[in-house]
Amino acid sequence: MPISRSYKTTLVLPFVENVHNVLIAFLRTAESGEWKGDAEKPSDQFVMHFIRGRWRKAFVFAGGMVPAMHELRKDKVVVESLPMRLKVKLLPSPQDLTIMLEHEVYAVNVPEDLCDREAVEWWVHQWDGLIGNEVASLRAYLKKCYNLPDLPRLVE
């Protein structure tokens, strides 16, 4: 039984320069695993696409990338191999900069003993914590890099 979950987070901070390089530096050196550019989806100055974890080609000679088998185990959370996608949207204005993060987390091989609602909820809780920690780290990093008086605002 494959499962996945999406997360959308919006951060707002005062308008700053060079945000692309700051975001890429954070994502390439993220504590929970390195994000790499998603070769299947072109990035530009306003939208950047990243992947992390184990991926494989859908077909041997052609086709896009799909999440590689990643078994959910309640005794171990291996973040570095968990297939994930991230889309970062930048919406600048003269007064501020809005950064929209869209995370997609995948698990494609769920053992039968984990196919009950309680076990899936346990894993969703783990993912919630993972994404929450990464967003908190990004907010702290942006505050430090730009010497902001406060953390970037988290918009619900």
C-alpha cells in the first residue's frame, strides 16, 4: 500500500537580496539530508524544484523518476533515503518576500503489519515532525543570514 503526504508552508520576511543562493545553501546542507535539483522539472527565478531520498527511473530506457522502494519501519526513521520532492516559490514585492514551500513525502512499500490506521498515523506524525523541524531550521537560518530582528513569519 503506497502512501504519501503533502505539506504547504508559507514564510514572509522583509525583502532581501540573493535569496536564491541562501535557500540553495540551506537545502544542499540540510541537517536531515541533502536536497538536489529535480532534473525533470525546470527551475527559474521564481520557482525551484528539488528532490531528496531514493528515486529510480520509471522505465529502463525512458520515463520519469518515481520513488524507489522505501520500507516503513516503526523502529527506524531513515530520513536520507525517504523519497521527497520540494517546490519553492518566491513571491517578491517591494515591502516583503513570500517563500512558499510545498513538500511531498512518499512511502511506496508499507509492510502488511503496518497497514492499519494507527501505524500509518504514527508515520504521518513522524513526517509532520520532520517537515516541521526543517521549516523551523530554515526560519532560523534566514534570520541569521539576513540579521533579521525576528524569525520570518509563518503564515497559516
